[in-house]
Amino acid sequence: MPNSSAVAELGGVRTLDVAIVGAGFSGLYMLQRVRDVLHLETQVFEAGDGVGGTWYWNRYPGARCDSESYYYSYSFSRELEQEWNWSSRYPEQPEILGYLNHVADRFDLRRSIRFETRVTSATFDEASNRWNLTTDTGERISAQFLVSAVGCLSSSNTPDFPGIDSFEGECYHTGAWPHEGVDFTGKRVGLIGTGSTGIQATPVIAAQAQHLTVFQRTPNYSIPARNEPLSAELAAEIKANYDEIRQKCRDSDFGFPYVPSERLAGDATPEEQRRVYEELWQLGGFRFFMSSFSDLLTDEAANDTAAEFVRAKIREIVKDPATAELLAPTDHPYGTKRPPIDTSYYESYNRDNVTLIDVRKAAIVEITAGGLRTEDAEYALDTIVYATGFDAMTGALLKMNIRGVDGMRLADKWADGPRSLLGLQVVGFPNLFTITGPGSPSVLVNMPVAIEQHVEWICDCIEYLGRNGLSRIEATEAAQNAWVQHVFDEADETLFPLANSWYMGANIPGKTRVFMPYVGGMGQYRDRCAEVVANGYEGFAMQN
Ligand code: NA7
């Protein structure tokens, strides 16, 4: 084991083998493995006052997982898998947060987590091959390895609207929701953003508020979730078959246990296409995307059959034809932005107290003391909800102020878009590992599947280094360049680059547009990672 030192205070500097940043799904599992399997000295640093990451911060009304509970969970502990009971098909945010708290208690993780502590800088010291960290609580840490478990969607984005601070009502970002909740009773609420979050929040806020005005820039293709309680019989069947379910997730493209379709949309008649889409629409959730036809992401004509089916559904559900037309997306292929899953989203627009405003036609000009002004009207509001998303994939990582070899800032290194080897390491930043970093399947996959694979790969790597008396590992330039090219090539074979999505960094003004996640599929990616190890960590340079 590398530096299996006891935790030590040297001149006010705490020494660790592994420093982990973030206590969400990734950080908790990383901690469990580093501390209890590798038996190394480690500490998690977490900005919040509790565990949960995404599920700690995103407490907005209607927040729930779009993946089904039984596979949106850890697989590393059979006991955990068997003892935890999910209440419904799609767990709500409090239930997932409860699950992660249970994990923290069950594995006694809290004692190794420093809460309400944000890492403010991380600098690599070449002389010692260690990372020097500082925190906003004044702590100084020296760690041999730095593991980022900061999440892909954790740095919230509030647009820089003129006058934003002049608003005299209440305003909230969905990604930093007050723990005590918000009462919308009797309020005129404005909701900006119709991504997955706005789509989940709309029906719930509409049911409480006096009036809800939704400000939409880009309409989305949303598929009904069809949430329902998980019956005792189904729960027992899942538990009896967990090994098989998990293996299917690991081998699949998207980390889901669904049977992928091998059929091309173009090989089906229009009637057959409609039958397939209708069946999956009724089943609900991501099956529509993953189990309908295999060419939806590669062939525009095939994609349009799915897109047109959803548009027809919107026109069928939404009674006002003008509103239905506004809600029907035409500017990007289906699935090229993260496909939302909803509960009564389109139906909300049939309520008398919900209005949809097109802010692509007439953009938001400013936030005023009493509401919001667009290019053609003013809206009086008591509350504004920003469901405006995140600086995805790189935002939280870059906020940490990471400096590698020769003082190089990661922010500068990635000014033209993130570059990494396998989404795990970056040239010039030795001993830094990024769980679900850009260049890995990450957000295109059911996240716990991607997270567990990364945690296990990183821990195996750290163990290997220790066993071989090595103290430093770094991606090589040639291997990184080849991987980045492969990531781009795979993306270019799909329709993904046609959308202005957060996958492309297009939601953040000034952010370089490159497709960030790896689209080659979880199964293929796992094989590549295993091959790298089998070839003696091919593409990585290691030193004593
Ligand atoms: P998203 O998917 O990034 O959605 C943000 C929404 O906010 C989207 O509709 C944006 O429109 C809209 N937005 C952002 N900036 C503006 C401005 N300046 N004016 C008007 N509208 C704006 O974030 P979510 O939180 O919904 O979901 C993030 C992920 O969390 C989700 O994909 C799941 O993986 C879980 P745009 O589409 O950019 O035109």
C-alpha cells in the first residue's frame, strides 16, 4: 500500500493517502472501498452538511429519479441490496436521500467525512508527488491521491439576467432548494427552464400555486414515467434476480437492464413503428428511448419517426392547439438532449392556472422588482424558480482550482474543452482521478453503474501502485490524444452534436462546444478499461 501512514498532523498539515471530494453516490462508495477494503488513510470533504450529493441539493417539488429504483442503486453489497426496500418504481428525492443516509450509517462512513467543508484549491507538488489541498475552513491537507467525486451536475447555472438582484419576491434555483421546502400557496410563480427539472417541477408547483407561468426557450420530448408502487411480488422477483439484472446493466450501452432493440425503424412499416412506440409509451420511462429502434441516434429519418410520435402525443394531450404547438420540439432530434421523463407534465397545460411563454420568440430582457420582462411583455410574479440547469461535467471540477505540474491550471488546460484519458486522468495532473469525468460514459449511463465501475477501477489502480512500490501515475499525451479522438469520432457517428445540449456545453454562454461524455456504450467502455489494466496500465506512465 502506498504511504500507509497513520493520519498525521505535520506543521498543521494533515496527511492522507487519498483525499476524496464529494459525498454523493461516488464519494460514499469511494470512501467505503479506500478505507475498508484498501485500508488506506482517507477523508471525504463535502460542502453540504449531509451526504447525498445531487439528492442532497435537488429538493425541488417533484424531484425524483428518472431511472427505476431497483437498478438506480449500489450493487457492491449483496446485504444492502437485499435489506433495502424501494417503495415505488421511480423513487422520489427524499427516498433516495434516505437510501444514501442508510448507506452512510450502515458502513459507518460519516466519521470519515468532513461536512460543510469545501476544497478551495488543489496543487500538485512534484517534489513529493502529492496533492496539497486547502479548504474554506482553513484546513491544509497533503494527500498522495486526489479523487474528484464532485458529480457531473452539481455546479448550478443561474443566467446572468439584468436586474436579477432587484427582484423583491422569493427566488430559488432548483439545484439549491431550501431544506425546509417552499410554500407556493396563493403565489404567482414564474418557472424558467423546461429541462428534466422544470418538467418534473411544473405539475407539482401548478397544483399548489395560484398561477404558474412557465418560460420555455426550448421544448423537450418528454415520456411519461408511469410511476407506481413496487409490489411485494415484483420486489421479491427483483431481489431474487439481482445478479442477472446488474450484469445486464454493466454490459449494456446505457447501464440499464432493458433489452435493446436490434431492429431499424426504417425496416418497420409506419403501423409497426406506431405500435412499438405506443407500447413503450404505455410502459413508460427510458424504454421508449432504448428499446424501440436501434437507429434513433444515428439516422435522422429514423429519429423523426419517434419525434413525430411524441409530437402527436403532445397535440393529443394538450387541449389548446397553440400551446401544444409551442410544446412540440422541432429544433433537435429526439434523445439528443437528455430525454426527460414526466408525471402529468403536458396535462398541466390544460389547467386554468398554467401559462406557457415562449422566450425563444421574445427573450427574457430583465428581472424586475415585481417580476420578469420579456421583449414583448411584463409578468408580475411573487416567486421565481430557476430550473436553468448546471455547468455540466466540468463546472464543479474547475471550481476546485486545481493546479497540476508546473502550476498549470486545469481550467486553462481545458479552455478548449475537457481532454482526458478514459475520463479518469488528465495529462499534467498526476495522481488525480475523476470519477465519471468528461470522456467517460457518465451522464449517458444510469449513473450508479458508471460510478461503481470507476470507483473499482481507481481503487484497483491505487492498490496496484502500492503493491509495486509506485508513487505516481499520469496519463500519457499520446494515449490521451488517441482517446479524445475516439470520443469525438464516436459522437460524430451519432446525431448528438445536432442539439444545443449541456452534453455539448451549449447551455453555458462562452463555454467551448465539444461533446463531453463517451457515447460508445458502457459495455464497450468497461472492456477498454479492463484491457488497459491487462496491458499493464497501457497509456499511463508510472514512477517510483
Ligand atoms: P437542463 O436540462 O440544462 O435545463 C435547463 C433549462 O433552462 C432548459 O430548458 C434551458 O433552455 C433553460 N434555460 C437555461 N438558460 C436559460 C436562459 N438564459 N433563458 C431561458 N431559459 C434558459 O437542466 P435540468 O436541471 O432540467 O436538468 C439537468 C439534468 O439533471 C437532467 O438532464 C438530468 O440528467 C438530471 P435551453 O434548452 O438551453 O434552450
